Amino acid sequence: MLTFTGETTTVEVEVAGGRLVGQVLPPGPAEIEVRSAEGTTGVPADDLGRFTVASAAGPFSLRLRLAGDRTVVTDWISGH
């Protein structure tokens, strides 16, 4: 599991079984964009901050669009 911690937001992600499973903390709805060389895939996080998306081959980065027009971007992560 990988954890990214910012000033007010933490993102925990794990790549398992060809899927990226994560949670935004503190919990709350958010739009998650998974960016990779293959393109960008967007998925919503639920009210508990949880999200699941098919993982891209190779490096990826997450962009989170949170309440209050806040955006958080992670470093690039080697997916496989």
C-alpha cells in the first residue's frame, strides 16, 4: 500500500489484481483521475472516500478533485 499525505488530505492506494483500490482521507466524495501514458480515466469516490479503477500498465499519477474546488496531485507511481 502507498500513502500520499498533503496538508489536509491523505490518499491510500494499492494495486491488486489489475485494479487500483484507494481511499481519500478525511472521507468524502471526490473525483479521481488516474493519469498514465495510456490516457486518463476518471472515477468517483464514494461518501467514505473509497474508489476502484482498472490499473494502467506502467507509471501513473492521481489527480483528486475535492470539495471546495481543491485539487491534489500525487507523484508518479510505478504500477507494475
